Amino acid sequence: MRANEAALDALVAAYPDQLSRHDAERVYFKDGTSLPASDGRPDKPFEEMTRHGSILDQFKIAYPKGAPAAPQGWCARFNRSFRPSSHGEEAWPRPDFTLRRGRDWRR
């Protein structure tokens, strides 16, 4: 269980403005609320761990230190509805017209 304690120590140290402390079972926020550190199921399948993971489950995946590797080639997103919500208005050109009183006004 020392690995779990070290992971929770690192979590609390990384978010000192939001987290106050942890014990063996819970992580405590500065506002007095808390969350369970584990759901009591340490041997979940990977798919379930990624979809319904506990705080400690998130520390089971090894993340390499340093900057992320450059992507191989160009990557694009195909989900059009995802774009505006993920990048905001500034990432996409505004439409060339706006609707006012039922008519469009070309710019």
C-alpha cells in the first residue's frame, strides 16, 4: 500500500490550492468535501478501469517523463461537432453572414 500512499502524496502536492490531505481511504478537498481514493476493486479489466476508474486507478498507467513525442505525420479530427467545443470560436473562422430579422447580411 505504500505505492498508493506515494501516489496520493504526489496528487495532494500537485494541487495544493484544491486538496488539503488524504488518508488511506479518502482524498480531502479544501472546501471540506472528500472523495474515495479507491472503489475497492483493484483488479478491474483495463476497459473498465479507464471508463469507471477511481482516483488510484488513474495512477496505474505509466506516463513517461518529459515532453510528449511528436506525432507521426499530420493528425486531424473528423468529429465536426467536437471542434467548436474543444477549440473555441477563435480557432475557426466566423461565418460570412449573420441572420438578422429573417434576412442574411453579407459582409
